[in-house]
Amino acid sequence: MDGRIAAVSMKHISKRFGKVVANDKVDLDIYRGEILALLGENGSGKTTLMNMLSGIYYPDEGEIAIDGKPVTISSPKEAFDLGIGMIHQHFKLVDVLTATENIVLGLDGQLDLKGARTKISQICDAYGFEVDLNQKIYDMSVSQKQTVEIIKVLYRGADILILDEPTAVLTPQETDKLFAVLKSMRDDGKAIVIITHKMHEVKELSDRVAVLRHGEYVGDVLTKDTDAQEMTNMMVGHAVSLNIKRPEPVNPMPRLEVKHLTVRNEEGMVKVDDVSFTAYSGEILGIAGIAGSGQKELLEAIIGLQPLESGEIIFTNPKKDKPVTFFHKSMKRVKELGAEGAFHDENMRPVSFDGMSTKEIKKWVDSGNVLFWEDEIVDLRHKNPQEIRELGIRLSFVPEDRLGMGLVGSMGITDNMMLRSYRKGHLGFVDRKAPKEQAEQIIRELEIVTPGVNTPVRRLSGGNVQKVLVGREIAFTPKVLMAAYPVRGLDINSSYTIYDLLNRQKANGVAVIYVGEDLDVLLELADRILVLCGGKVSGIIPGRGADKRKVGMMMTHVGGEKNNG
């Protein structure tokens, strides 16, 4: 590159984990005074390659040179000694210590906090960092913690910096500040590598793009000479549509009404504070907010996993002119509703069970000729999680630990599907045929990479486990689908597959509630956006035409446009 000596030159780097080849003879050069975006699908080997540069892994083959000199990097300390520092997605900070204490933690020699503060202040002034050095980590926002991590590697002398998904949970304003700092460091001659899936950020921040595919180096290109479509095609190996569709809602009807909901966590802290909104059939309601703004507690309250301190959750079950079944209703409840005049027959005549035996009532209901007059209004406060699920309210939550909520790692996809359907078995026998067919369907539709339906899900990659989580909930024809972080950590191709699935649910009349970390996607996908700030509703705005920076301000300050949802 213009005859310059690369700050880092990786030649023929290979890394294997058992039979899996994570990197295969990769060549990559990194230069000072440049921001390099490293792109690739999930499992393409991006993070593995950078983990070898930062001393976490050791390459099986190949060599690394720093400023033209061959080096051996067998630990993070050796990487630091060579001026290499990596800022990971999950910060490695001690919550009870201050910023200064975390920055100097683990360094050799006598501890001089006063001298350290002076040096740290000089670093902050040089690059425009804003941080209170005496503040405890547990009192900091995500972006403040990230700032401490970056200062920590600079304090140790790093001039080659690697950032893994650095904007995953930042607001637009926080992202702007980070980009300004990174550009300042680039202009100071530092070499910077970012691993990201956000194409608009690649265009805005980077100078050059390098692409990996299936562990192999595909090539690089100057950012100014390419676009999102070309970069995506390089990552995937074929043309991919990058259009997020947002069809207009058709005949939206109130499906879920949340009124003045307040929820406390186990420590007694208010996590959801007087939240009210309505979710409609045939629309996608997006929920925006910085991490920890009450998104998780709100969805868990709706699904019956969190006790309510106050408020109501009303579900309008679309039952008008549909048959009554004993799957959701006990005989006692069917008799009560019959006495209330809730049913009609196939000829639109009122149904009465007067004088009928239980056996006769069951036979009539099982015939499918006892139908509801109107939609059913259900107060979810008096339902347990299983009853709420059976009403058709589904939560697909993708946590940091993807196997920690709803999937059993030692079981295959078929058996994990059966966790939702085993109650439909009879006389102690379970139906395996339908779950197997559903498992095969989601493998096809979501392009899940697995040897078979019976392969334990713990053997699948994180992205494929995620697809199983989302696909399973969609497979059971929900009436309300709450998808929390469904594309967290997924590559761009898989992400667009999920967006398409959510739109298909919307077209089928499902009320979709989507919690996402990428504000740009929320603005393209959602029909309306509910913005949370500190557990409160900061506003509910139309998705079409919404201003990204205004939403960012609403995420950090309660206010902005408000309406009743």
C-alpha cells in the first residue's frame, strides 16, 4: 500500500478448533493512520483472527510481523508489549473500582494513582475523551465503560487498537463521540481495526475494508470506492437484497393494551415506571432505548415472568366467529361463558347448554359448531406464563447467553420444538411428527447450519442457535410476537432473513413487538417506535420519517413527542 511498511502483517495465518477451520491461510495488512473495517458473516473468522493478534489464541500456522519484524504473540501481555490492545464486546472492568483504578489495574511496579491521573488526563485531552476518573464503574453508562476500556489500552502504550462491535449498544450521540475519538487517534498515526456488521458505520468511519468468508481472506477495497451492496456481496459470495420492507398495516386492531404498568426487580428497584401503550394486529411496534432501560422487564411482565406492582395488561383475543376448544378452556369455563351468552352455532343462533350433560356439551364443542360471538377480552394479570403462551402470546428473547432462556443445549432442534408442544400428546405419548416437520421447516427457511434435526443445539454456532430461538416461536402461529434482540450478533444476511420473517408475521395479522439495538433498523422496520428512558416512556412516534438523532435524545432524556400510543 503506497510502499508503506505495515504496522501489522499477518501471513498465511491458520487456526483450527478440532475439525473446524476458523482461519485458513489468511493474509492481512494493517497500517498506521488508517481505520480498517474487518467484515464477514458469522463464523467467517474475524474475531478469531483478531484474537490471535491480541494474544488470546496462538496461530497453528503462519507468521505475524510488527513494523516489518517477525514476532511471537502468545499472551495478551506480549501483545500489549508490542503496542496491541483489543476492546472486546463484553468489557473487562471491575465494577466496584473507579475509572483510574481499572485503568492501572494489573500493571507492574509501584502504584502511583496521582501520577496515573495526570497521565490519563493527558490522554483524555489529546483525543477528546470525557470521563470522570473518580467515578465507580457500576455508576457508568455503557459508553462511559467503553471509554475507560479504550483509555486503558492507550495508557498501556497501545498504538494498534482493535474494537469488536464497538457501537452495539450506543446511542447515535454516543456513536458520534466515539467516531470523533477514533478519527482523532487515526490522525495521530494509530492503526485501528473495527469489527462490525453495520454498513452505514463502515462507510462513515473506515478508510479501508477487508473481507473474510468461511475463514478465508476474500480481499480488500478502499471504502470510498465501494458501497454496502458490494461489501455484502463480498461477504456472502452472491448478490443479497438489502431492502428492509415496511408495508402499510392492513386493518390494524388493538391486540395488547398495557396501562400504567410498574415493575420492580428482585432488588426492589423500579425497572418499568408507569408504562402505557397499545400494540396493534398487523403492525410492528419497535421499542428503542439504551441497554437496561426496562425492555427485558417489560416483555417479561407481559409474558407473566415478572410480578406487577401496578397496572393492567389487556389482551384482545381474536375469537369472533371462531370455534370454542377445550385446549384453552376448561369445561367449567365453557359452561360459564355459555351461561353468559358468549356463543352461537353455525347458523348464528344463540347457544345454550341448559339441561345438557357434560358429555353432550363436550361432543357439541368438539364438533366445532360452537362459536364465539365476539373477540375475547383477557386480563393477563390473572394468568400464569403457560396460560399466556396458550393464548398465542410468544416471547423470543435472545440473551447474551443464547442457551440460557428457553433452549436445552443437550437436545436437538426437534426436541426443543417439543418443549412447546408436548402437552398436546395423549395418554402419556407425545407427538414427534409435527415438531420434526416444524424443525425441518425452520432449518430450510432460516438456513440453519446443522448436521440434522437431532444434533444438540449446543453444538451449533451462536447465530444458528439464535435462529432456532426465533424460528420456534414463529412456528407456533402467535397472535402477539415479542422479539427481543432477534438479530443480536447475526451477520447481515441472517439479519435480513429475520426482518423478512417478522414482516411475514405482520402480514398474517400478528402484533409484532420488536426490541432492537440498531436504531437504523428500527427506523426502517417499525411502524411505530416506543422510546424508553430509565424505565419510563419517553415518547411513541411514527417509524416513517422519524429523526434518528431526535430518537437518540429521547433515549437519554425523558421527553419529546408524546401521545397515548
